Amino acid sequence: MLQGENLRLAYRDGDATVDAVHDVSMAVADHQFIGILGPSGSGKSSLLYLLSGLRKPTGGEVYLDDRAYGKMSDRERVALRRREFGFVFQQHFLINYLTAQENVMVAAPVQDKAHAAQARALLADLGLGEKLHRFPYELSGGERQRVAIARAMIHRPRIIFADEPTGLLDRHTGLQVIALLRAYRDQGSLIAVTHNPEILSEADLIIRMRDGQIVAMEDRVARQTKEAAA
Amino acid sequence: MNPLSPLSYHRRHKRQSLMLTALLALAVMGLYLVLGVLLETFITPLYTVNRYLSKFSLVQPDIGALDPAVVTQIRANPDVALVLPQNHVEIAVPNAGGVDTPFRLIGLQEADVDAVLAQSGVAPVEGQLPQPGTNGLALSRELATALDLEIGDTLKRTENNTGYANIASPLELVGILSGDVRLGIVSYEYLDNHARYRDIARYGVLVIARPGHEAAVDDLLRQTIRSPRVETATYQLLREYLAQSQAVLYRVGIPLVLLVTVAITMVVGAINRLAFMQRLTEFGTLYAVGHGKGWLVRRLTLETAGLALAGGTLGILLAVGIMALLNAAVYAPKGFAYNPFQMTVLPFVVPILLAVIGFTLFAAVRAFRRMDAVAIVERGALSLEERQTRSAAHVRAVSLTHPLAATTFYRRHKGQAAVLIGATALMIVSTSLFVFGLESFDDARQPLLNHLRQVSVVAANGLPLEPATIAQVRAHPAVERVIPAMLFSPLGIFVPPIAPTYPVEAYGVTAEDMAYLVELYGLRLDAGRLPRPNSNEIVIPWTVAQNRGIQVGDVIGNRDHPVHLDAPTLPSELVVSGVFAQAEDFTDDNWLSFMSLEFAENHPDSWKVNLSLVIVPKTGQKAVLDGWLESEIAGERRLVFTYGNQQALFRSQASSLLLSLSLVESIIAVVAALALAGLNYIFVTQRQAELGVLSALGLSRLQLVGRIVRETLFTSGAAWLVAVLGGAVVLVGMQYGLFVPAGVRFNFFNPVPWLYTLPVPVAVLAVSAGAVGRALSRLDPVALIEGRA
């Protein structure tokens, strides 16, 4: 289980101190799909960085199975990211001189033929079986994002962090991408940050943020009840 | 501020502009220093030390006495003010770089000394002038400094066997001179009366021109008086000799300049290209708003010209500063002060700047020709990228199993790889160029000593060997046979690539001893026969015959028709009666010639020299014998030549040169390492996005730095391989194009020059690792994801 307790992330903006995340606590169970929703500047991406260990909190603590990030060395935190987490960002951040298959292999725990075969299979599952050897600039936006998803999945992480994964895609492609991510729930958890509520329809829990704070938490049952009432 | 001024970009991109300026400054400084140090070490001292020839000239016969008719002819010339008798011995003055410069100690009669000093603008400032018939020596202060002598010190052959080879009897420094030129004055009578100097000193006249008629007298001596039998030393000849030496230096220097220029141009070109790609939008916009392509090309070229000007000026200033420091710390204290501002070097450093500007102009014209403003504004892409996309699509990649391997980036960025590998390889070749030349020459001359592998020699120094010494040598238990011999150097051998003529030795021995030595050395005749007793015949080695194009029956020693340029003058002609066969292994080659001892002893001309001893040791006793000869027999009157001491002499000559070259090459290595590491650093920082995403995905900084280091290792290794292969090809070319036709060879596997190929790649690797490590320590993957990096 991933847990954040009283998380705070502050940074200096001139003479003022701005809290990007302020006193946030939350937990992510295994195989859970968590959506973090909020307008720009609400602190949702910052929360994702804290939970994934990409940023150190200025207050509070993050635990993965009772292991506190704060007690880990930088090296351990990096190793944790590599082993346990997968990432999908708003931009694909594929390496432009590597082919689709190679970009997926970049996140493989070991670079060997078995993982190369696994990367090919994964890309084929994502509909890119014919484009294994294409470079990013030869792929469409949706295809690039699918390669990024395959890269996030190759090492079977426990949690995939997706930061606005559909932000630069058209609606149809965006829904395809989110469906692919959602399907991963069988293997691990998914935490997706977005400002688009449509893609979180299947989320187990939606956390709404504003000004660095959680303003609401809705589980699926509550949402369904609310929708039925409406 | 004019926003479209060529300076605007640099003002807003100070870091990049400073780096390029520094790079150009380093390159200019490096070349300036290399050529400046070489000039001040190898060329200028020749001029500095012998500039007395601007005050007077010397005339002497090739051998024997000067023809009185020649003296009369000189005296009769109206442009000549004075003709004074002189004799002299030559010594070598070591300069700050450890290179010997020949210098004459001129013997003057007492009555003539004042006239020569006045003409030279020189006066005694300490001590006194040499008294007639004494071994006193007066030296200019700078020369005394260079030779590390003070008043009361003596110049002895035993202290410097090569530099003072002609100092048959010690000379005592009695006076210090100071003035316009450097002089060394001894007593004419002393050299004339001393038995040991009689065969060593050269005799002739010293010629002083009337004021304003110096050029006319120089012309007279060079054009009318000079002949195969009469040698002249004039100011104009000195300048011609200097020009030739300078030309030799430039023959080596120009390829060096070319290599460095191409390498630096590649580096600057690559950096400019990256900057250009980043500025596509700017150019597209400017073009769209009405600035023509010509204007854009001009602006870009002017930007680079500004950098080149700044870099060039800074580089020259830095180099002048370092040269001034070197002068104050090393050269001036050794008596070889120089002007740090070297005009002659400037034409060699300017091409770098012009090449960089020219290349930018060429690249800009080429890129702007394909520029499509709409494509740039709409898609942020020039046709350059489209072309890249097209070519990538054409060459369908096959996905690699190890995409993070050290070679992947450069497999996909062949242009960058070519620039890095090419520039590094060129720099490696630049740093090892001189050493390959020097070592190949040093290797090739090794057979000069081979005749001393089986024997050792005790030679008379001026006076005949004492009977007691001969008896002592004969009685030594390690001695198998003692052969009386006269030692001559009737021929010279040319050792490439730019070497002088080396005298090769001949033993004048009896027929019986000759047969014995021929067997001892394992020599066999390839053509002709051994010299007959009491004949003017000589048998020479195959290598010398090949080197000088000599055949059986040829005559050597003809004073009017020398057998080769700068051939030693012989008292009378010799006929080549035979040529020895070449050794099967060139390292065993023996360059010894033989002639008849009886001929030399009985000939009326001055063939007769003091007898030396060629000593053959008993089997297994060579080391013992050599040790004994060196410690017990060598002395003021006796010179001992063993394989060991001659080898040590060769080595010390080579290593002092090697040291100078190492200094010079380390300058290039530093420039190369910084330039290439800078380029590598820029290439890496262009990959921030890649490194950031890898960091976000869980690659530690150590892993990222390790990956970049492995990539640099790959490019540096590839460059080293290219340079070494290129070097090997050049060596093969040198061996078979230059050395073998001259009858000599060098050893391909001498490790020294190959070791000189290592500093650049190692330094590039180290500096790159440091710079990249430092850059990556600031890497923030979140900043990159958020688009703030």
C-alpha cells in the first residue's frame, strides 16, 4: 500500500512561500485506480511527484508498505522508482533516436532478448505490432503515448503514475489511452492526474484538489449514488 | 541596443559565446606556443649565438692551409677594411630546450683583439682578455650563463663529450664580455702552439668590411671566394641557413597547423550547427518579416567573425603572456632571452580563425538555401530535420536488444559521431606527430652503433696514446685482441625524415686485422672486394651505398665533385673497392667501412691521424671490459667508445628532444582535451530531455554518468583506433617511401610514439566525465517534465 501522510510541498516564489501541496493525506491500495482531479495549479501534479518519489516533501512522509521515503537514500529511492513504479507523462518523453521497441526496453529491468520479446508483445497488444522499429517522429501523438504506456508497463510495476496522459491527445485517442491504462489495474495500481473528469469515470477513488489541498474524495459507490440521484 | 546587431545573440548567450571564444583562444594560444617554443628552441638560438657574423665574416680552407692567393684577393677588394688571421674551435652551446647550438671560439692574435671587439660592439666587463699563448677564454655573459661557467671555471672535454668534443685541452674562463653580439675569444697562439689543437683547430682569416660595405663584402665572400676548397661563414649565409632550418620546421609545423585547424573547425562548426538548429524560429521569423537570406548569412557570419576576432586576440595575448613567463623563467636565465611577440608565428594561427569563419559562411549559405520560413514558423522545422526524418525512414532501423548501450546514440547520430571521432583523431595525430618523426629517426640511426656491439674503442684525444696505456689494455684479462686502427669518417649517411647527415665510421686497419674484423662482424661482400694493402681503396656497407647511390668503382673525396651533398672533405680521393651485403635483420646492420691502415700511414697528405685501439673482448667479457675501459682508461687524453656509453649518449640526445617535444605536445593535448570535452559536454547537454526521462524512470545519476562515460569511451576509443590506424598507414608510407629507399629502417613496434597517442583520449574522457558528472548533478527530472529545464 502507498500512503501519504500530511504531505506538504512548499517552494519560494520571490519573497513569498507558496504551498504547492498542503497537508495532504491519502492512501492507495493495491490494484486501485485513483484519479486526482483539479484545475491548473491545484497541486495535483506536485502530489503525484511526491507520491512517486520524484520530489521530496517539505513536510509529512510517504510510505510504501511501511517503508518511509524519507529514510531511504537517493539511490534507494531511484531504485524503488525503477523497480516498483511506471510513469506516463503528458508529453510522451520518448527518446527520439530510439525505436518504439527500444524506448520500451529502456525501462526493462534487464536488457535482454526475453525482455525485447516482451516489449514486442506489449506493443503488439497496444496495437503497435507493425511499428516496432519506428522512431518517435514517425509515429502519431496517440501512438507515441501508447509507446510511453508500454514503457511504463514493461517491468510490471506495482503502481503506474500517469500525469495528464491524454492532455495533448484528441478525445478519441485520449479515451483509448485511458482504457489501456485502466486495463493495467489487474496487475497493479494506477494513479492518474487530470483536469478532465471524463477519463476518470472508472476510477475507484477521485481526489479533488484546489490550492494544494484535497477538497473532496469520492469513491465509485458514492459517485454512482450521486449520479443515480441526479 | 540594436536587437539585430551581430552582438545581440552573444550578449544574451554569454555562456555559449564565452565557451566558443575560449575554445578559439585556446587553439590560437596552443598553436602560437607550439610554434613559438619550437622557433625559440631550435631556430632562434642559431641566430642569437652566431650573430657575430653580422659584424665580421670568416674564411677558411676545407682542409690544410688557406691559399695565400685567396687572402690576397680578399685584401685587394676595396670594400674590405681588415683581414686578420684567425683560428677557431667549435663547441656546442645548449639552449633552454636542451638543444645544442654550434658556436666558434675564435683564436685571435693579441694585436687584433681590440679591432674585433670594437667592430663587434663588445667590451670586456669582468676579468681580462686571454693572454697570448695561454689557455684563457673570454666569453659573452649570455654564453657563460648558458654554459654555466664563471671566471676561473674551465671548459673540459671530460665534462661534456659531445658539446666540448673539440676542446682537446681545458680552456679557462678569464673574462666576461658584453655588447651587441656574442663572442668567444681565445689566444691564436695557444691553439697554434698546442699539439692537441693542431689537428682540431680550423685556420683562416677574419674579414671586416668598410662601414656601409658589409653587403658587398658578404657578396664577395659568398659568390667569389667560396668554393669546394674554401669555406666562408657570412651573415647572409647564416640567414640562408636559418631560413632553411625554419623551412624544415614549417614542413613539420604546417601539417600540425592543418590538423589542429581542421579539428577546431569541426568542433566549432558542430557547436554552431547545434546553436543554429536552436535558432530556427528566429531565422524563420526574420526571413518572414522581410530580411533576405543574404542578410541572414551575413549576420550569422559576422557573429562568428566577432567571436573569432575576440578568441584570436585573447589567444594571442595569452600566448604572448605565457611566452613572456617562459622567457623570464627558463630562456632568459639560460642566456637565450627572446621577444615574446612572435610575428613569424602569426601567419600560422590566423588560418584557424579564417577557417572557422569560412566554414560558418559555407554552412549558413547551405542551410539558408533550403530554408522554408513557413515550415519553420508552423512546424519549427527546417528541411534539415525533414531530411533527417526522410533518411531515417529510408534506413529502417532494426531495434536493438540493448538500447542503452554505449554505441546506440552514435549509431543513430552518425554526423555527431563523425565530428567527435574525427576531431579527436586529428588531435591525437597532432600530439603524436613529432614524436613519431623523432622516434623513427632515432630508431633508424641505431645501426650507427652496431659496430660497437662486438668491440670497444679507445681513441687518442689530440696526442698519441701513451705506450703504457696500450700495454695496460693489452694486458687486461678480458681482452682477446687489440687492433691498432685509424678512425675516419669519410662518408655521411642521410637519416630521414628531416635529419642531418650523420658521419659513418671507417676503420683504417691492416689487411690481417681487416679480415679478422670482417669475420668477427659476420660481414660478407655483396660486390667487389676488400681494399688491398696500401691502396686508396675502401669497402663500404650496403646501407651507405644505397643511401648515397655509391657503387663499386666510384670515387669519394673529390673536393670539386663531392660524392654527396655535405660529404666530408678527404685529404685525397678513395675508390670504392667493395660493398658489404645488407644484414638479414636491419637491427643487425653494420654501417662500418674499412680502408688500408698502411695507405693512411704512408700517404703524404694528411690522412695520418693518431692510432686508436679497437679492442675485442673475450667471449662473455664485453660488459666487464667496457666497465673497466670507461672507469679506468677514459680520460683527458683518451676517449673510450663502448656500445653502452654511446647508446646512453644517443638516448640522452633523444630524450632531451623528446622532453622539448613533450612540452610542446602537452600544450596541444590540453587544448585538444578542453575543446573536445567541451564539445562532448555540449552534445550531452543537448540530451537533457533524454537524461531527464531516464532519471524519472529510475536510472540513478551514477548510471547516467556511467552511460555517458561509456559513450565517451566509445568515441575516444574509436578516435584512438582511427588515429593509430592512420598513424600506422603513415608509418608504412614513411618506411617504404622515405626510409627504405634511403637504405635505412625504423622499428614499427617502438612503443614510445604509440604511448604519445594516449594522453588526448584519456584527457577527453576524464574532462568529459567530470564536466558531465557536474552537469548531471543538477539534473532535475521534474523540471524537465514540467518543461522548465
